[in-house]
Amino acid sequence: HIYLDPSYPVFNQDRLFDLGDPLLNRDDQLLPFHRLREHLRAQGQTVRTADYLLAGAPEPAAGHDYYSLGILDNYRRIAEERRAALKAFVIMEPPVVAPHLYAALPELTRAFERVYVHNVDGDGYSLDGVQRDWPLPHGAVLEPYWSRRERMRRIVVINGSHKPRSYHKEQYSTRIEAMAALAPAGAIDLYGRGWERWWSREALWMPYWRNRRALMAIYQGACASKFEVLQRYDFCLCFENMAMDGYITEKLFDCLYAGTIPLYLGAPDILRYVPDDVFVDCRQYRSWREMWDAVSRMPAGRVAAMREAGRQFIAGDGGRRFDDTLQQQGWDGNA
């Protein structure tokens, strides 16, 4: 038996694999886990979420393998009670979101056969037994969205309102400042949950309050599908939550899937992984208005060429290093 412990309890009771839930599986975010389970089932493996293991797994315990997506207390209980072999621990969030998990890396590398993080090249996380991983759902662009030609020469942002838990190299405030700077130009629209909730914990910091009026002027509310919104725009403000080598998430790939050009700011070593002809590197500009002046005048042929380069990258060897990485990294029941 193989047990996967989700990053949040809402995915328990095998909901981690449920592609039919439109909320939990928004924009196919559960597809890598569904495909992994089907891959393992084809090999005769039983795959469940780890709440079934915690509730009392069938004997013998020696036949159970445990993989965690980020809950420390559950793994400690399983280790103490010797319920399963500790195979891999995956840290899905960066240090600005989950600093406690990075503080626990020495403990995790002793307990698990493998540990996966975003970056193994520096920033204090180059530990023995730690590997890099970020599973993405698709190995090709999403044609119904990518093929849309009628797009607005505007910038879209799709992010929820959040406050970092650690401020080292965070880019939440940079994202807010960029949106506020572009708002007077009428160049940008904001989608995402929570921006109107001035009373929430996520709003209790100065960047939000200093720029709240500008944010509310561009706010369009939440969206049911990122891809449905992305397909309407030429450009997307695509900032990672943290500037850290190797930290490249679904944000950039969602843009490429939908044929929207990312205005990217994030991993300093982005060019190790993604070619420079598929995105706009925001580091090239001295101000956000200068960036907008440049991209707003980008010739249509250049826009089309960047979109096509994104399509080729996703389908080629460079994109395949991110697609189905759970299987590529040995999550096959024999790791």
C-alpha cells in the first residue's frame, strides 16, 4: 500500500486524486497526482491518502510506504508508531510561506529516504538527501485557450491576497507595488481571492494599505479558471512569491499553456530552465512604467513569435523536465 499525505486536510479521503471536484481540481492542479495513482495502480499498487493510514491501516505495516506533501505532525506520528516506511517528504511551498518546514530539513533528511524542495543550489538548503521537484500537469499547451487570437493588449494578474510569513527575498510586496504603479496607466486587471477583505490577516501589512486604493481600482474579483481569464490577455504579471534560485512554479507555465506572455520576476537563475524568448524579463527595466511602455508597443509579430516559442518549449525537452516529475523522480512504488 502507498499512502500520500496531502499538503492540506481538505484533500483527505482520496480527494487528492479526484478530478471531478471543480473547486479542488481547479485548472487541473490535481492531475499529476491522479496520473501518479493510475500509473501505480497499473503496477498493482494500492494508493490512498494518508488519513486512511492514520485511521488504522491493514496489516502488515511492513508493506506500507508513506509520502508526505508537507504536514510534519502526521509524519512524526507515523514514524513513532512504525506504521509505514518513510519514503519521501515534499515541500511544496517556499520559505516565505512555510519557514518551519525548511527549519525542519535536517530532521526530515534523517527520517525520509528522499526530501524534495524547490532549490538545492544554495540559500542554505544544499543538504544531503534533498532533491528538487515541482510536478506540472501538462506536456503541451492547452489548445482551446492558446489558440484564441482576440486578446486585449493589457496585463492580467491572477493572485490571491497574501502576506508572507517570512520577509527574506519575498516578492508579495513587489507584486503589489508593480500593480499600483501600472494602475494609473489603465494597463492592468487584478483577479484573485481576498483583496477586498481589508479586515483579514492577509491585509495587515503596510504594502497592502499603502496601495489599497489602487488595488481596488483594478480589482475584478475572483475567477473560477485561470486559463479562461489568461486567454483574454496578451500579458500576465508573473511574479514568484520569492526570489530564490530554482524556485519556478506553475505561474509561468500557466501563462505558456494559455498563450499569454509572462512578465516574469522570480528565480534569478530562470535562464537555466526556461529560454529567454518565451517571457519578458522584468529585471531589464528600471521602472514598471518603462516595462509597460515597452511591451505595449511590442509588434504583433513579436507577440506571436513569443507565444509560439512557448508552445515549442512546453512540448520539447525543456518542458518535459517539469512534466510528470513524480514518475521521473522515482515515485513508482519502488523508490
